[in-house]
Amino acid sequence: MTGRAEVVVSAGNALGEGIVWSPAHREIQWTDIHGKAFWSFDPATGAAKSIALPERLACFAPLGGSRLLAGFASGLARFDLADGAREEIAAIEADQPATRLNDGKLDRRGRLVFGTMDESKPAQPLGRVWIYDGGAPRVLFEGVRIANSIAFSPDGRRMYFADTPARVIWRFDYDNDSGEVSNRQVFVEVASDHGFPDGSTVDADGCLWNAEWGGGKVTRYTPDGRIDRIVELPCSQITCCAFGGATLATLFITSARGGLDEAKLKAEPQAGALFAVDVGVKGLADTPFAGVRR
Ligand code: BGC
Ligand code: CA
């Protein structure tokens, strides 16, 4: 891999998302939300597999073995991929039938920060951003249409977040001890040729890589919000990204086929694939989920 994103799994995902590197499994793992499937890819062997799920999975954190902290559309659960055993943790926004979980990320202390989105069209600001540390999930802020781009600076003291339709990525101060956000500031206003900000990851230099829904790119922003680099993809709906591989030196990128009409699908036959690109920068290992009994 040299600077060009290549297809590594022709997954045909309706909505690939939530990608993470699991060091214990030595796998890149992601979810096809609308396809109701959990996917994994082992870069050492090139083997990929998918497991059918009972509900749409929006985001997750590996818990060890075959267990996940699962951010299902309707709420959080512990889920065992081996036998399908599901133990509910908390329903999320059960009073808002139009919202579902969406993007989520572990903070540098291993808590899960996740957001919801309104599935109505156009999306209304009914969603929220939540934090879960093993106790009762709590709301960080509300008024969100489609929560995305949640990511943390290397020291964990900044949190990035996008409300996708607003085409803005914000940066908050993040208190690692309390898990509170404050001082919301515009980090970047995304130009129309960059589509809409979807999922993000932060690299070891503290730069933010953001996947562009409708923009067909992943863009790297410096910590002061300047565009530093652009990875072009051969399809338009780019959804999320994460560094993986034994040395975290490969950027893996998910995409979506869902919603593309026949003509677009013809023009973008690779839509829904998992891509990889060597960008000459390394990622940061996630802090494993902390706070739940294991
Ligand atoms: C959501 C999709 C949405 C897309 C672009 C994704 O994170 O899961 O449902 O269409 O962002 O807004
Ligand atoms: Ca809901």
C-alpha cells in the first residue's frame, strides 16, 4: 500500500461504520449498521468474516474473547458474538422512537462516548451525545441531528464531534477525570466539495482524520484545523476510519452502498468496501473499555 486507498474487503456494506482495531484479536473490526452484521478482517492472513446480528449495531468496543460492549440502535448491551447471548445495559432514548444510536468512541480512559441521530428525513435535533462508564449512561449534550466524528486528542483533553448535516466539526475541552465537555468551538467548517463530516480518528501526531459522507475522501486536519492531507476514495459515501495493523500504521476506511441509485452504484462498484491506505503516520491504541465487569 503506497498512498492510494485499496479495497481490502469487498464487503458490499449497506452502511459500514464503527471501525476499531482490536489488538487482542489482531483484527480490524467494524459493523454494517443496516446490514445487521459484524465484520472482521485479519491483515496478516487476509481473512475476512461477517456474523449476522439480531439488531442494527451502530458502534461497539471489544470486551475480550467474543464479547462486545454493543451500541445497538436501541441501546447498550453486552453481546456475545459466539452464541448471540445479549445482556441489556440500558435502553437509550426509548421515549424518542425516531432516534437510534450512531457514532461512538472510547475516550482515553476507556469510557464509551456515543451519539444518537434522528432517522427522519430531514433529521431533527432530537439526538444527544451520551457517556457510559459502567454506571447509568448520562447525557453530555443534546440538540443533535446526526452525531458523528467523536474522537479524542492523544492526551484525551479535547473531544471532536460533528453534527453531520451542519457540516461543522466542533472541538470541546474534555475533562478526563469527570468525563464532562465544555468550551465548544468550531474546529472546521467543511466545504461542500468535502461532503458531510462522518466518522473520525486521531493519529499519534494529534491530527484528525475525518471520513466524508458524499465527499469521497478522508481528510487529515492539523490540531489547529488546517487541511493537511487528503485521501481520495473511489466511492462517495465514506463513513469512518481507524488505524490498524500490528504497528497501527495502516488507515482502514469503511463505506456505504445504501441510498445510492442504480446509476451511482454502476459508477461506484466499490461502494460498501473496506479500504486500506498506508499514510506514513501511525494511530494510537485504544484504551480498552473500563468500568464494566469483565
Ligand atoms: C449515519 C448514517 C448517515 C450518515 C451521513 C452515518 O454516521 O450512520 O445514517 O446517513 O452518517 O449523515
Ligand atoms: Ca430511539
